[in-house]
Amino acid sequence: MRDEGDKKSWTDILEAAAAVAVVVAAFLFARQYRESLSDDEDLAPLSLTLEQEAAEVNATLPEMVSDGVRLDKTTAGPGNIFNYSYTVVDDEAARTLVGNEKKLTELKAQLQERVCLTMPQHRTSGTIIRYSLKDNKGETIADVSIDAGEC
């Protein structure tokens, strides 16, 4: 019985991560299209572009991006880093990730794939995408950094 519960929790976590990636991808595709309509933004330094992106995303937050996962805020910097701060509000799902290297490795691989498939503007600019997942108490579950330039 316990294995079935753990399996369901892991499935829930993967579904939540996939939903997060879909939301981020939709936002980034819309942003890329908007940027293609304006030459002025192309001239802006990367740090300014990332700050503007964070401000745009933050205007809609906090937001439940999937069952049990809330995107709380985004930040730009330092340098070429774009940060996503999530809370895994499902305590059981959060517990299944803490200290579980296998699940964290699988999560990182999934996030790497999503960055490479859905964030072309970050690939060309060499942005590092950092995902921070915390539990309801604010304790860190995982910090995952993806170098979009390595896609």
C-alpha cells in the first residue's frame, strides 16, 4: 500500500512540474511574439529585459500553476539569472521530494527538457533559469539551475 501512495505522490509531483512548465512556456511564447513586434526591446541589456519579464510575470502572481504547486514570484539576477520561486503546498508531495536524489534528478531532467524546448530567447541569450521549490514552512525542498545556453 505504501508504494502505491508514494507512486501517486511522485506522479502528482511530476504532473505539477509539467503544469508549471506549460504555464511558463505559454508566457514565454507570448512574450517572444510580442518582442518580435518591437525592435526597441532587442536593444535593451539582458538584465533589463529579465527585470521587465519578472515584473510582467509578478503582476499575475501568486498563482496556482498546478495541483499542489503555487508560483509565488519571479526575480531577475544577479546577472543573467532568471529565478522562479514555487511553493509545493501539498505537504505529502513536498515530503516525497526532500532528500530523494532519484526524484530530484528526474525533476531536474524534466525542467532541463522544458527550458530547452520552450525558452528559445533564453537559449540565445545564455540565461540561467533557476527554480526554487519550498514547502509550506518556507523550507527549501530543491534549487535547480538550468543553463539555457547549453541546450
